[in-house]
Amino acid sequence: MKQAVILAAGEGRRLRPFTVNKPKAMISIAGAPILQYVVESLAQNGIRDIVLVVGYRKEQIFDCMGSGEQFGVDIKYVTQERQLGTTHALSKAKAAVNDEFLVLPGDKLIEADTIAQIAAARPEAILVKKMEDPFRSAVVTIENGMIKEATRPERRVSTQSREPGIQIVNTGIYCLSRAILDYLKDEPSIPAALNSVIADGGKIRALETASTWLDVVYPWDILSLNGAVLRRVQGQLGGIIETGVTIKGLVSVDENTIIKSNCYIAGPVVIGRGCEIGPNVCILPATSIGDNVVIAPFTEVENSVIGSDVSVGPGSIIQDSVIDKGCAITGHLSAISGETEIKIDGYHRVKVGAMLGEGCSLGSNVVAMPGVIAGNYTQVKALKLISGQTPDRSLVV
């Protein structure tokens, strides 16, 4: 297999506020967009001819991925102006595909090992995976190693019909031939088109993987993906590490970053370039910090994702939180993790801290209740308690 089509046109509305200003595939995980990990995994499998289907805020993908040269691949772009489903997206790439090609989502965390098995297959085939929580994905029915039905996710929205235990789901990674293109026109999704192929007597093999495949559906899923990427981080210490700093485990510090005295960092942790950390800052495992971030003294950060150009004032505690780029936190923020119920497309019981969109501004001594989702550019005055969800450009006084 020498060619892949990556579907990266979607918005990801359930991930708001993090997808208001960027496509879902461009959400940053451990210092790089999800899409970049997909492209790098393809390159590691020798697949360098890539057709990238873009749509929502596509300019950001152009700027980040370019021609693909920096990743050792050749990227051709196809635009899906209106997001009308995966079959519509794939049909836009019809003129660019070879006789055989892979199809992958650009907004899932997919490792090279995950792709390897299906990259060696012949069409038609679907990569499947056993999941304990299958209700976000298309559950497939398999008989004698062949797909009997590629069920669409919307069939499983009723909580009463949910089946407990492990199920086999469709990863959205396919090995296809041009013959499938004839089935795209009248179907809303690729699984639906494959059901039509099966109905016509076609054979579709199921290839099972045990390797990493993670979806980001809700804002707190960013933490799961971040943790998965950080488990494979390679320790490297750039910049300036002052005396008295304690570093344990796998920690990556980029160039032009200064880690000031008496900081304690326990990996896996990734810190970008141009940052100023400390003194007397504690960064605990599963934390990623973007570029040009300032973290003031006596602050503790644990299992969190902090975007670029963020400033965190002194004496703050940040646990299990996602803070998007450009946020300004004056100091003494308390974003402590706890179990809570969040309503996004239904109710979800999760253990999480705070989730702040781009450009939020928080005064001193703000308390963020577990599960708070602050819209982009929200302003919170000093000494306030914030909870629930706030729309973009809210003012909390």
C-alpha cells in the first residue's frame, strides 16, 4: 500500500470551545496536532502519497502541514466545502486516488503499529478493535473473519439498547479499492456504503488490532490522548536548567526554555520552546506545556495540557485540566480535579479539572469547579467561583 486518504474536514462540535477556532484534527496533543501523528505514522509505514481532505478552517491545516516535505511525505489537498459525511468527503478525493488506498480519520490518535497490519492487506478490509466503551463508535458484526455488518454509530444512541462489556468497533481505518467509489453516492457514511457492498455479495475482511487507537470526542478526552502520547516521549533537556532543579522520569524540554531553581518535574512531561518555568514550580506526570508559556513560582500542574502563549501566575494548582492557547491567569487559581457530571450530548460522569478555551483571562484567587468549561475569551474577575459552562466572550463578575 503506497497511498492514503486522510479525512480531516470535520469540526468536532462536541469538543467546543476547543474547536471553535480550529478543526478537530488540529487539536494539540503533547505539543503537536493530532493530524501530525497520523501523517507520521503513515510515513513510518512507507506510505508517503497522501491525499488530505480538508474543510472546516482548512487554512490552519495548510499552514501546519504544508506540502508534507517536513514529514517525509507528499500531501495533495482536496476540499470538502460542506461537511456532509464521510462518503461525501471520500468522493471528493475520487480523482486523486489510485487503484488501492487506505482511508484514515485525521482526528484519531493512530500509532504506526496500528496501521502496519492493514497497510499490508489487500482490499477490501476494515481495521477493528475491541473496546470496553464502544458507544461512541460504529460497532461491527463479524462472522468467520468477515464483516457481516458495519453498523453506524447513530444506531446505538439509546441508553436502553446499550450492551455492556467489550464490543468490536470499526476504527475508521480502511483498505479499499476504487470499486468502493461506486457505492458512495447514496450513502451518508463509509460504514453504510460498506453495508451496501456486503448486501451485493461483496467480501470485506476484518483485521483486528491491539495497538493504540484513541478518539477525542469530548473536551476531557484530550487528557487521555495526551497521556498516551507522553508514554512514548523521549527525554531530552534543552534550554537552561538551573541548579537545584529535580527531574525524574522521561522529560523533554525544548530550546530557549529556562527551568529555574528548585523546580520539581516528574515525567512523562513535555515542555515547549521559549518557556519560563519557576522557580519553585512542581510539574507532575502526564503534563504537556506548549511554547512561550510562563509558569510563576509555587504553582503545581498535574496531568494537564497547557497551550502555547499561556501565563500562569503564582500559587496556582492545576489538575486534570486543559488550558488552551493565549490564556492569562493572574495567580492563585484553584483548578482541582473532581468527579462531576457534564452535559454534552447527554450526561457524562467524569473526573476532570477545568477546561478553558482560547484567550481566557482570570483574575487572582479564582476557583474553578471540577468540569467547568469556559468559552473562548471568557473574562473572570478576581475572587470568583466559576462552574458549569460559559459561552464564548463571557464576563464573570
